[in-house]
Amino acid sequence: MKRCVINSFISALACLASFACPTASAQFVRSATGATLVADADSMWTLDECINYALKNNITLKQNVNNYLSGLEDTQQAKAALFPTLSFSTTQGVTNRPFTENQNTVVGSQVYSTSKNSYTGNYNLGANVTLFSGSSLRTAIKQSKLQNSIDSLSIETSKKDLVISIIQAYMQCLYAKEAISVAQSTAESAKASLDRAKELKEAGELSKVDVAQLESQYASDSYQVVTAKTSLDNYKLQLKQLLELGINDEIDVSEPGTEEIDVLALLPAKQEVFSNAMEAMPEVKQAMLNVDAANLSIKQAKSGYSPTLSANAAVGSTNVSGAGTSMAEQIKNNMNESLGLTLSIPIFQGRKTKTAVNKAKIAADNAVLSQQSTEKALLKEIEDTYLNAVSYQAQYLSAKEQASYAQQSYELTSESFQVGKKNTVELITAENSMTSAKQQVLQSKYMTLMNLSLLDIYQGKYDIDNK
């Protein structure tokens, strides 16, 4: 029975990890002040130190930042498309005439040389600028800037998710530490009962069967201590991996201590939480910007119906060998300048533009639906979290009272057992009831703190930007 009780609460702890957006105790979130990073990975880590270190060293977050910086470069390129382009080109060539004899021809005062090989050169300096393209270029700039904002919110979402993961792992470590204390206390009580049972057996007041039952109970309790320590090691490993620490680094978490006032904190109104979340959550802002970006895509697609007007200008010259003048003089004499306008009017494009416009409209409709889905998902998460917070607060009060009575019952049963008035079955039953009650207090306590902290994160009360 005892093992089933312990396993049920280990399963409850696993529930913390699978919760929609797991987080940490309300006290931890509210007391976060951005402490200085620790220098030694073997030392005790506070929650703030873990979060600060992760935000500075997380690889995925760094990749998201690089994506944002890459998008800024795209914006600069989109702006540059408004300005003229300027390029210079030159072509140098040689021509071989194998059946031509070398000779000189005199025309007036000029001497022209005809040879098997001749050399030519072409030089061109050209500029081009788009004068009108149906607002395509300026729309592209707006799209790029909007994408920059979306990428920035992606970074904030990644930060929020990382903070939640860190808080979750930290919470699990603290839960496991407290679970070890409960298991050790239970094992010590079992050992004391076993020692007393052996004394009673030697005095002839207790049978071997009774002692064997208590030995089995003590062995089971000792095993639960080992299991609890293993769970703590696993949660520390998860936290270490989130921090991107090395394989040889060890980590331990400091215990700030949680007051009952934190567990029983007053909840804000549900509608207030949802309203704050709509303004604070980066994924909601991102969904709204995605709608704006989709509408810009429609405008960009429609620009395919508009004509394009561009201006170009060029300066060029050529030279050729055997012309009877120097290269510099030829380039001067052959200098030419040109200026032109190019008008491109789309007439028939095989439905290319119309298809692009229709698909952009469909994408815009999907963006609106996605925004609605994001908001409804957030509303559901808040309602579930709010209900859980209320429920676990009530369970915590009930569990504390039950644990108090169970503790008294075990102490009285143990005293009676010491003087031979209670048998081993009654003692083991009382011990299991006490352990179960203590575990229920732990479960309701940490589940309450988790949901309270989740509500804080939904409302943006945890300032990640200052971490």
C-alpha cells in the first residue's frame, strides 16, 4: 500500500511536466530581481541565476536572434531598391584572321594597319532606376519592416518558453528535494518502530511475523528514499541541459523557502487575467501582425496588374587596334551617351497575377482564423489554469488539515504500539496514512504555486526583458 501511495505522487509530479505551460511558484516569480550570474557551475544556483544564464547561453535563442538580424538586412536591401543602381562593365577581345596578310594602308595623313590579329575594347557605365511599379517597392519595405517586428516577437516568445522551461525544471528540483525529506522522515519513523518491535520480540510480547512486517515496511520506506533521490538527480540533469552546461558540470538549486501566504495568494479576476494576457503575450501580438502582413501581401500581389516605368542612362566607348590612332584618342572620339525610359505594361500573364491575388486573400483569411485560434487557445489555457489554481488552493487547505490529524493519529498509534496496545498492522496503516497526507500537501502546494505563477506569466508580470 505504501509503495502505491508514493508512486501516485511521483505520477503527480510528472503531471507538472506535462501541463500546458508549466511554471514555478508564485513567490519565485514575484521575487525575481535579476541576480548576478554565478561563475562556478558546481555552486548553488538560484532561480534568477538559472534564467539569466539560460537567456545568455541558449543556442536556440541565439539562432532566433540571428534570424532577426538577418531580417534587418533584408529591410535595408528593400529600402535600397528605391535608389538607382550603377554598374561599370568592360569587354576586351582579340580577333585572329589567319589568312590575312599584314600590311599598312595610307589614307591622307593616316596610316591604317591590317594584321592577322586585332584587339578591341568596350567600356560602359550605366545607371537604372525604377520610377513607378505600382507601389511594389514601398510595399516590400513595409512587409520587411513588419516581418522584423514579427521576428522580434518570435524572440520574445522563445524567451518566454525558455523561462517557463527553466522554472518548470527548477520547481521539479525543489519538489523532489522536499519529497526526499518526507521519505527520509518516514523511513526514520519506520526504523524507530522496527527497533521497538525487536525489543518487544525479545521480551516475548511480539511475534516474528510482526517484526518481519515492520522490517518489510522499513525496507520499502528506504527504497522510496533512494527513488526520491534518483528523481532529484534526473530533474537536476534536465535543468543542467536547459542551461547548456557541460557533461562534467554539477548543479544544485537553492531553497528560497515558500510561505503559506504565497500558496493562498488572492487570485485576480479571470477577465482581468485574460485582458492582461491579450496585451502581454507575444504570440497574441504576433498573430495580429501576421494578419497585417497578410493584407500587405494582397496589396503586393495586386501590384502585378500595374505597369512598371524605369529610367536608364549610360556612358560608353570603344577602341580597336589598327585604327591609326592611340587608344586614349579612340576612347575619346568614340564616347557616346544614352538616356531612355522603359515602360512595361502587363497585358496577358497566364493568370499569374490573379492567382497570386486570390492566394494572398486566402492566406489573409487563414491569418485571421489563426489569430482567433490563438486567442481562443489562450482563453482556454487561462480558464483551465484559473480553475486549477482555485481547486488546488482548496485542496491544500484540506490536505494540511488532514495531514495534521494523520500525524496525530500516527503518533498516538505509535505510542500505543510501544506499550503493546496496538498491533503492527494498525501501526503500518497509520504510517501510510500519515505519509499519504504529507504527500497530498506537497502535491496541492506545488500545483497551486505552479498555476499561480502561470497566471503571472500570462499577465506579463515576469519581466523577461530585464533578465
